Amino acid sequence: MDQTLWDLSESYSFDHVLYAHDIEGSLAHVAGLEAAGLLNAEEGATLSATLERIRSEFEEGTFERHANDEDVHMAIERRATELVGALGAKLHTARSRNDQVATTLRLFTRDALSALARQTLELATTLATVGERYPEAYLPGYTHLQRAQPVLLSHHLGAHAFSLARDVDRLLDARRRLNVSPLGAGALAGTSLPIDPARTAALLGFDEPFANSMDAVSDRDFVAESLFDIALLGVHLSRMGEELVLWTTSEFGFATLGDDFTTGSSMLPQKKNSDVAELARGKSGRLVGNLTGLLVTLKGLPLTYNRDLQEDKEPLFDSVRQVGLVLAAMHGAYSTMTFNVDVAARAADDQLLVAIDIAEQLVTGGMPFRQAHEVAGSLVGRAIREGRTLHDVASEESAVGDVGELFVRGAALASRRSPGGSGPLAAGAQRDRLRRLLADLGERL
């Protein structure tokens, strides 16, 4: 083989991370071969012990790749043959690299999704805990990045926690859908040898064996779905990162990150940079790119296996690793963050944020909402033009009535009684609901 083709096609340099899952699949395959009478008990025991020895070599860092080891699967088989001679060559009986690779990748992805779901759930739980740490803290809620209405901090962080809970649900759902064993599909059409795919599927913890051998070896839906779930999780983390960037600026000042989760400047001594949040924001593009890259790779492939499918692994490995790093870093950032209660409250006490309460008071008095909205908007305009407070201007408007109580600190928040809103009673119900949801997701891990 020409060296340039070898450099193009070899995958050991990145797929060696699959060694444990490949060995797991091979151990089940050996058990299946023994049950089918294709290996005797002594041969099965010897091959199983050999695979365990190879696993130990990987774990201890003593496994040596040979120059002709194209991928981790062939490297493990080559090493088995070195250790036990011709018996090692029986390892590939009734198996193709096509079903072997598909099985190994499903085992890896299943474990990866479980780990990411656990990390995501931990972050969602941390957000709930931070909100409970500041039960009365509030800040402005924003639309179009302009102050809109005051909201409780627990309500705000709860919004992120609920989105992360959906991410956990998606990851677990993807894990359920991928849990079908391809082992026994062979190259594409099965085998004439008397193997039992249901037996090896059970040994590997799959819910069932494949239904169609051609689909089994060519399907990468589970990789694409996993990359989508990770990309959407990355988008949610990016939004959280953007907020932390804003909150920790001098202009906002709502929060202070712990020293362990900030960096300094190479030139400016006063700087305390929120790199953790900026990287959470920046990584999202990479995760979306991994998804779109794989989808483009898959879109034109005829059945069944094509070498293009080798391109499924690097985006998957990269996305799993990168989002895992971001989840861990954001967990640490929120765990050690200090919320500057007084600064946020002063911003939320902006009198202009009471405009909607004036409108709703007019609605309570029987005025149609559109008309009430116009009246409140005109009062805001007057206050800005005349350089006066909204309280003073509204107090002069007879149609509005007594507005004194609307401007009492915290009154706007307290009035939000609708289910799911940011009033104290509604937010308390949400916290209970969130805790139940997170506990239910924890049971599914």
C-alpha cells in the first residue's frame, strides 16, 4: 500500500480509545462461538484470558502498536495471534469488521451518553441549588437584551435547569434507541455458521439483536442523533456562558466567578476574565460543526458499508470530550459563583419595569389591554422626555388611579401569581417540580 493511502486510511491514531469496548464485544463473541460449538471450552477460556491480558496491556500503557496495525480492532486481533498462535485467528470466526466496528461504536456511545447525561444532571442540580441559596434574590429579566421585568434568581436559573433536564431526557432516549446489537450481521448478509445474535446481544446488555443485517452494519443514525443531542446541549451551555460573560462584567456586575474559574490578562493587571464562560460559548460552534459534517458524510452513501463511515468516529469522540469538559467547567463555575444581590436588585428596581404593572392595573379596572398598553407607554415616554420618575408621572394621571403600591420594592415580583411565573409562590412550586423532575431523571441513569 502506498504510504499516502496508508496515512489517509489508518484510524488507530484515534480509534485506539475504543480498545475496552472492542474487547468487551470480542469477549461476548467468544462466548457465542463457544455456545455455537465453534470453539471448545478450553479454546474459549484461552481466548477470553488473552483478551483480558490485552486489556491490561492497554490500561497499563504497555500495549505496542505495530506498523501494520491499521485500526484498534486489527491491532487487538494481531496481538491475540501473537500470544496464542493460530487460536487467535479463530477470534474473527463468524464476524466481519463491519459488524465488529458497529458493535464497538454502539458500546462506546452508550457509555458516553450515560456519562454525559450524568454530568448534565449534576449541572442542572447545581443550578437548582444556587437558586435555593439565594431564595429572595432578584434581577432584571431581559428581552432583546433590554430590561423587561424583575425575576427571581431561582426562576432565572431554573429556566436553564429545565432546558438541561430536557437534554438529559434526550441523551437517555438516544441511549435507549441505540441499544440494539449489530453483532452477528457479518459483512452485510449474515453467516452460514450457527451463531445466536440474541445471545451475544444479551451478554452485552443490548435490548435486542438487529432485525436486518444490512441495516445493522450501515446504520449510523445513533451517531448522528447523539451528535445532535450534544450540539443542542452545547447551544444551551453557550447561552448560559453568554449570560455569565455579561453578568460578570463591570457594566452588569450581577455575579463574580471564583478565582479558580477565571484567568488574568497577559498585559492588564486588573483583568479577571471569564474564560470558562467564553469557551462554553465558543465550543458550541465546534459541536454543531461535528454534527453537520457527519450528516453531509452520510447523505449520499449507498448500502451497506462504505469506508466513508470511518469518518463517524472523530466527530463523535471530539464532541463527547469537548462537551464533557464544558459541563465540568460550568459546574465548577456555578458552584463557586457569588451572586451580587444588591447590584442585581438595584438594576431590577428600575421604575420603568413597573410599566406593565400599570397597564395590568388599568386592565383590572376594565380597560382593554391594547388601550392600557398605550396609556402606560405614553407615561414612560413622558417620564423619559421630562427627566422624571415614572412614579411621579403616573401619579398625575387620573385614569391610572393610585399607583403607590406598584412602586414598593418587590411589589412587582410579588404580584406575579400565574403558574410558572416568577412570583415567590409560583417560583416555589417550580423549584419543587424541578427537584422532582431531576430525581426522576436520576432514576433513569
